[in-house]
Amino acid sequence: MAIVDPSVILRLGSHAEKEYFEKVISFVDGYIVAANLVESTPTASASLVFRFSSRKRSIPYYLDPMTYAFGAYTDPQIRRVRSDLDWIKSDQKNGRYFKRSYKALGEILGKPFEDAISDPKNKKAAILPEDFSDDSVIHNVCESVTNYQLTRVRSIFQEVPEVKHFADSIPLPASVFAPYFYVEPSGERDWFDLNLRLMRATTGMNLPIPVHGILCMDESVLLRDDFLGYIINELPKTKITAVWLWFSKFNEDELIRADIDIVKTRSYTKLMALRNLTEKLSRSMEVFNMHGGFFSLALSKCGMKGISHGVGYGGQKDVVPVIGQGIPVVRYYLPELHRHLSVPDIERCFNSLNISEPKDFHEKICNCAICKGVVNTDVAQFRLFGEIQPPKPGKQRGTQTPAAAKRCRFHFLLSRIRERDLVKENTISHIARDLDEANQKWNSQLSIQRYCPHLEVWKEVLGAEL
């Protein structure tokens, strides 16, 4: 069983998150910028890469080409396959059109991406496996997508006379991602085989940096031994250096106390499958979880090289987001449970845990720099993590204050860095013991116990013999 040092790769969601990156970038192992964000804000994106990855800091970075966005997808609301690419459109003055960022990306990548976004009213615009029947299409797509990752940031600098001379200071990404598409369940073998062809073609290009693949699939695959076996057998043949696993909708800590025996069995099976997949694939390549949390960090003891996620979120992600969702409350990350919980639920435990002074809070909940700065004279200050501002006119509920959200995000990032270091420094048996102790401590708290079952399952999976 391969043991590797775990890494944390931050994903930039928007340039509003730059403040968080500034503070923690030196403590993480790299960052990812999505191509659609680059095309939405070219100068700001290129400047960020220059700031964090040029010679002064040299933080590794990755450019996610986002090619999956142009493929067919399952609409999470109607649960049917759609090929109109509506999810990358927005309501504009004269109708519903492709978002500027995706339209620009499609035009840069060329055919067949350019064809997909040429007509916003086309009901069958999505790229499909049959569009790649000719090997020349595979070659051209791999060439354009890899060229984008190798040259796009430098080209942005070259387009601006005032900073053109800095272009040569922009380093190459840490790796190139092969073009990839979501393995849509109704045509999974065709989609998966297409991804394999794209990976093989990219590794055959003799690029100056390693080639990584992204395997983007529905979480249901984790319940199917036959398909997992096919992945384990076929993926190493592509000769990619690393694979980034992305199981849409998969949440490591999804367990809550409801129909618990059924849910635990299902969760155990999926987590065990992830562990097994990691162990088998890590024999021939590095394995990352594209959207992972603490459990995947702990899987570094079984070969998981690292995880990526956003600032305060992103431990799980659906391939296609549900349209119309409001801005979620950024909840407090409870370190011992390795999951986000509401401030009132945690605060209700203070009496039974004998937390009456700030020092008690720092000993039994968290002593990171953020928590020490917020909870410094009275434990009631913990409520500042969940601070709510009055409702806006016409609204019934108040919203979380920006300051509270910022506190929660910074606390989460510091907690995640600590988790990485904890996993690196301890054995898998020590980690399992910590999970058991956390379960015993929090499972007796009425407001928290429904959020604890994942701890038992994690312990069982990490301690299992394969």
C-alpha cells in the first residue's frame, strides 16, 4: 500500500476570493484556475498567476480547460439528458445566450467547441462521442486544449504593451490536463472510452510537462464493481502521470442520522470503492480527488496524492449546478468532525462540554489564529461566526454578514492546512483513533449527534483490510 504526503490544491472561484489566496497561498500546495474564469477576466487572471507563480513565490498552478462544459449533461432538476448547453447560458437583454466566458473559450479552442456555441438556439449543440469518430478530430482537440494551457496566460501579457516584457516570466503550469468530458450515465462506455482516447492522444504529444487526466463521472459508479474494474484496467494504458477523480454529487460526509443502517451501508460501499480505486490506480499514477475533504486527505495513506476544493466550500461538486439556488450560508467548520455545522448547534454544547471561558473553547473546539482572535474575552463571541444582518426590504429572513462569512472561510482554510499536516505526521491507525475519540465526544451532544455517523464509517473504511 503506497503512502504519500497529502497535498491541498485551492480552486479559485472568483477574483473576490483573492484576499483569501493572499493570506494562505504560501501554506498550500498549489491552485487551480478554471479556463472560463480566465476568459471572463483575462488580465486579472493572468496577473494573479504572475503574482503567485513567478520566481518570487513559485506556487504550482493548473489551468482547468473546462472542456466538459461543452458536452451533454443530465439536468439535476428534470433528471433528463440535455444537449442544448443551457447551463452555460444566461438571460441577457435580447434573450438567453451563451455566457461571454464560455463563448470566448469555445472560440479560442476551435472546433468542435466553436461549433457548439455558434447558435444559442440550437437544441442539439452539445459535443457528443460520435463527433470524435475521426482520429484527426481527437488530435486537433488535444492540440488546441494543451496549447491553451501552455500559452494562454503568457499571451494575455503579450497583448498588453505595458506588461508585455513580463510574459516570459510566466512559468508553465504544473501539468497539462487532457481534454475531458462528463461520463454521462446513459452512454457511459462511449463517454469513458472517448476520455481514454483523449488521454492517450495527449500523452503521445511529447509535451514539456506531465499530462494529467480528469475522470468526471456520476457517484453511482462507486457502487458498480464491474465498471470500477474496467477503469482500473484501462486507465493506466493511457500513460497519464496522474488522474483527478471527480464523482459528481459524491459527498464524503453525507451521513446524517436518518435511515442510518441503509445509508451507512451505502456510504461504506462508496467510500471503500474510492479507497480501493485509489490503491489500485496509485500503483501506476498519482491520484487526486478533484473535490475532496478530510477523508480523501486521509487516503494519502492508501495512495491519494491530494485534494482540491474552493475557499470555504467545494468538498463535493455536482457537474451541473442547480440553477436558481441562493447564496449559501458559510457555516463554521468543526475540526474534530471535519464538516461544516451551524453556530447555534455547536453553541448548544458549550454547557455539557464545560466551555465557559475562551481558553475552554480553544482547548475543546479550535485554537487557530482566527478563533483566538474572535473568541478572546467571552465564549459568546463565538456567535460572530454566525452573525446575521437584518432582512432586506421585501425579504423575511436576514442574511449572514460578510464579516461572519469571511471569518468562517479563513477558519476553514486554516483548519484544512492543519488537517493536511496532521495526516502527514500520523499513521492511519492514529487517524482512525482520533475519529473514534471525536465520535465518542460529539455523539453524546443532542444538537450534533445526527452529524456524527460518518466518523464511524470513515474509521471502518480506513482501518479495513483489502
